[in-house]
Amino acid sequence: MNEDVLSTPGHLISLAARGFARLSESRLKPLGFGVGQLPVLVALQNGKASTQRDLARFARIEQPPMAQMLARMERDGLIERTRDPADGRSSRIVLTRTAQQRMPEAITTLFQGNREALTGFTGAEAGQLVDLLKRLIENLDQIANAEASSGD
């Protein structure tokens, strides 16, 4: 076998993802955020989700880990839960004022890290990389959905 498993797209993307996660984590920690919280923070900031179920779907994680993350975020003063006026059994989740105030700096920090990581890339190359990664993620989602459907 001539292929080098350490040079496959899957392995290289994994290394890049871990590198981005380490960089982001170290820069977000002083702001009180964790890299795993980013999808929740962005969804709440942009109004794309406000229930635990919607946040889990948006972040592409299962309900139990989302519940644990939200509990930690609530403990750390990043989110608040309020009763849903339309359904008293469920709650709406919102960012606290503290989290809202820190978000612009966190976003700036993340964009800076991305610019640094893409040093030497042209704008076209960076755009192409993003497009290719989006296509790859779509393919992986389709494979996972097909496998989940065939397992039912």
C-alpha cells in the first residue's frame, strides 16, 4: 500500500481543526468563552435559535451534551433561561448582557486567528478553501444521514 494515511484529507483536516481549536481556545479563554460554545453563542446572538433543541440542531450535537454545555454556560453567567410564553413547559435561552458585551471582541479575536492561519493564502485561495470545506461537510452530512436511515 503506497498511500500515506497521514496525508489523507481526513487526517489533515483533523490536524487543522485541532490546531484551530487550540488557537481559539487560548484566545477565547480570557474572555470567558470556550471554543465549543461558539455555535451556541453565535446562534443566540443572531437569533437563529433559542431553545435547547434548536441549539442542539444548529450546533449539530446531541441533546445530552447540549444540556451539559448550557448548564455550564448558565453557571458561568453567559446565558439565562426564561419561560416560553407560548409553552410554559419549555424555556427560551438568551445571552446575558455580559456575554453580549464580550461577543464583539471574541469575534474579532477569531477572525484575527483565521487571518493569521491563512498567512500566505490569496483571497481566492482562502475563499476556495472555505467552499471546498463546505462541500466536504455537506458530503459527510449526507453520508451520516444515509447511514442513520439505513440503520433504522
